Amino acid sequence: MPKADLYKISITDGKVLLRIPQQLIGAETANMDDIQAELHLMGVDYVPEQLQEIYERTSGEFDFLTDFKTTGFTLQIELSKDEAKAYLNIIPPMEEEEPLTLERIISVLKEKNILQGIHNKSIEKIIAEKIYFEPAIVASGKETVQGRNGFPELLFLPKKSRPAPGTRVNLREVQVLQKVQQGQELVRIETATMGEDGYTITGKLISATPGKQYRIRPGRNTRYNPEGTHIIATKSGVVCLNNDSISVEKVKVVEKVDASTGHVRFDGIVSIRGNVSDSCSVEAVRIDIGGSVGKARLRSIGEIRVAQGLKGAIVQCGSTLRANNMTNTQASVGEHALVDEYIVNSKIYCGSTLQLTSKKGYASGGVLQAGNLIRLPNIGLPGTDEPNEDGEYPENELPQTILEVGISLKNRKQFNELEKNAQESLHSLQDDLKEITTILEELQEIGWDETKIGKLTELESKANKNVSNTFSDLRKREAQDGINELNKSTNGGAVFITGKIPAGTAINVRRARYNVLTRTTDKAYSFAENGIQATPCKELLKRYQEYFLKLTV
């Protein structure tokens, strides 16, 4: 509480007045030592017994303490509670003997431990213009400037489609397959800033929080420019975003995949205009399917998009899986799974989030797992939300739907190894770079040598591989840190069901189990000390909305 709220000393018509407000039970009270110290600084002679009487009376009114007889200036200084500003109130003497100087005011400020941010020009103006009885700011601290996060500028997109510079960009939300030419700049990387430290007027340092670097590495057919500020295409093709990297890939377009075409394996992007039939398989860096998928196998280190549905398929997806619907499907997804309409009798595991995007969407039967969050409109088949002739709901006849969130103990152990692997890779990289430097120095001295050139090429390849592995490990570690932060705030994850939830639905959060006993609606399930707690979705959904992938095309 500011001093002025606890007591007030005023000089009016040559009299010293003291006001001590009425004290509330439990409230902070005025300190007698503070009052006496200020009176001493003002050069006021007073009767201690009279001061004690006013202090104990706490009338809340200005009480006469003594006559103001000093012939010097009285300087009243007060600091803000956060020590960000200092205020000076000057009370002139009845008869001025010595002029007020800048040096004297600064000396008094230093007696109050005010060491930083003193406004000399403001003080000089107060003296010159004789600004009395008006508290003015004579010292200010410096606010911290927080560091700015790094960000990418997506140069491969048309200007009108690019996110505004400085805005948060999730590359996993960029879906455009953009054609680029060899030598074209794809991404400009703006580095993070450290920020600027601040300080209080008493000299306390206020440290700034540095911004986070934006991490993305060149993938296949791309490279950094010499300054490391841009990623450039080394070949013509189509931009492909895979987790932590950007690459330029060839595109293979096929009409369909069935017995007549055989399996499709392509080191690039596969675009299938039609369907993928039973017993077929497709493997590629990224897979785009314009039709449906039967009892087939799909495998991609990047994204998989299916315009229609998956029925009986087995899917391995390193990044994000997008589909219209899924039935009797098994899917292992590295990051996000986004399904438009429904998921029926399927088993899906996602490293981050799983969500149904349609407001009338539903999940029925099977096991749905996610490392962080699950968001669904409804549980159970359509039509089960109406009672039968007996007034009962047919939920007991439906297959059980199991929803699980929270990273497993096994995965936690795997992530804990990443830091160790990253450090080992960095040490190995440093050794390789030293050897490369030594060879280059030798070549400069003795001229080119085919054996040494071959050795250099081998080491360069090894170093590049180490860079790739290290970057990948660090990115995984960074992802785990994000999961840990989310798990810390959500206690292991959360399940959001905005519509109907039938009896029998099983919810598992952080190995705690919860069975829905009676049908309900609009619930978010998260971990609490006594197990899983259920709250209205709105209370948690807004808080965790940023962790869900935006539904962009």
C-alpha cells in the first residue's frame, strides 16, 4: 500500500498537519518510525507526546502537530510500490534563506536509495518555475522489452496468401502444394531477439525474457543461403513440409491404385486422383488421395490427405492425417489427426491432438488415443439420442468407445533419451567440422588432392547427416517440452466432448480411469487430485484452443 494511503503530512499556512486514517481490522497500518523519519527529513520540530496522541487517535482528519518554522525547503519524496517512479513534492519555507539547487535534490534522492533514472531536466524545470505543492515525477525506472520470437516468412506462397510478418505460423497448417523453381527462395527466417533488461529507480535489475528461435531445417533439394537467413530450392518441384523440415519433391500423379497398377512406392509426393483398392499399398513422402481407401496400407513420413474415407485401412503417418471419415481403420499418426464426419470401430493413436471437425460428427466404438488433447462433437451413432418406446436409450447395445489422453510412460522414457542423443551428435559434428577445416587448410598449402577431396566429401556428408539428426532430436525434444508444459497445465491432457456422451463411454487421462455412468452432454474431462474431473467444455476449451490444429485448407 502506498505511504500516502497510510498517513499524510501537510504544511498549510505555516502549520504542520498530520492525518492518520481510521484503521480497519487486518489492514496495514501506518508506521510510527516512518512518520518520524519523514518529519526529521523535513526539519520539523515536534512534541513526541503530541505525535503519539495523534497516532493513537486515528481520527481520519488533519490534526495540528506543530508550527512550521524552518527556513529551508522541505523535500517530500515518495516511491511507487513497484519502485518504478519517484515523486517529489517541494514545500517552500516561510522566509527563503538559501536557494534550492539540483545538487541538493539529487543528494536527497540518493538518501532515499534512488540511484537510476533521475530526470535532471525535469528537476531543473521545477526549480526554475518554482513548482511547489505539486508532486511531480523526478525519477523513472526502465521497463523491460521482452524478446521477440523468431518467425518464418513463407516466400514460396503468393504475397496475398502469406501470413503477416511476425505472426505465429504453424507450418503444419499450410496445405498448399506450391510449385517452385531451382534457386528460388522458399523461406526467410527472422531470428529471435534477446530483449532489453529493465531496472527500478533503486537499481534493481529486471531481466528480459529472450524470444524463442523458430526452427526449421532444409530437407531434400533445399539448402541454407551462406548467411543462414533463407532456405533456397536446389531443384525445381513442389514444396513439401514434413514436421521439422521443408523440402522440394517430385510429384507422381496416378489415376487410381488397384490390381492393375500394383503397389505404389515413390520417393516424393504421390497424388492419387481416384481410389486405393483393397490389398494395395502406397508409400511416399506425402500422399494425397482424391477418392477413398479400402483395406489398403498407407505409409508416409509426412502428411496424408484422403478426400473421402478410410475403410479397413492400416495407416502410418509421420505428420498430420486428414480424412473425411474412418471405419474399421488402424492409424498411427505422428502429430495431428483431423477427421471431418465420423470415426467408427477404429483404433487411432496421435502424438498430439485428435479432433472431429464437423459439428454433427461422431465417434462410435474403438479406441482413440492422443498424446495431448481429444475434441469430439458426439459419442455414439446418430439416432441413439432418442429414447425407444419404453423410454429407454439403446446405449447398452452400442460398442464401447474408449478415449485416452496423456503421453505414456514408455514414450516419456524415449523422449528423455533425445537430449542425450542430441549432445552426442553435436560432439560428433564438432569433431567432423574440425577435421574438414584441417583438410581444407592442407589443400590450400599443397594443392588439390583427389584422395583428400574424397575424404572431405565423405566427411561433409557425415556432418550434414549429423546436423539433420541433431536438429530432428532437438525438435522432438522441443515438442516434448511443449507436451510437458501442456501436461503441467492440464495434468496430463484433456478430452472435450461438446455434444452427447452416452453411458458406458470410457475416459482415461494420465492412467486415471473414468466410466460415464449416465448419459450427459458438453463435458471436458481432465485430471484432478481425486481422479478425473468433468467440467463444461467452455471452461477449458478456450484455454487450450491454441493447441489444436487450425482447420485450414
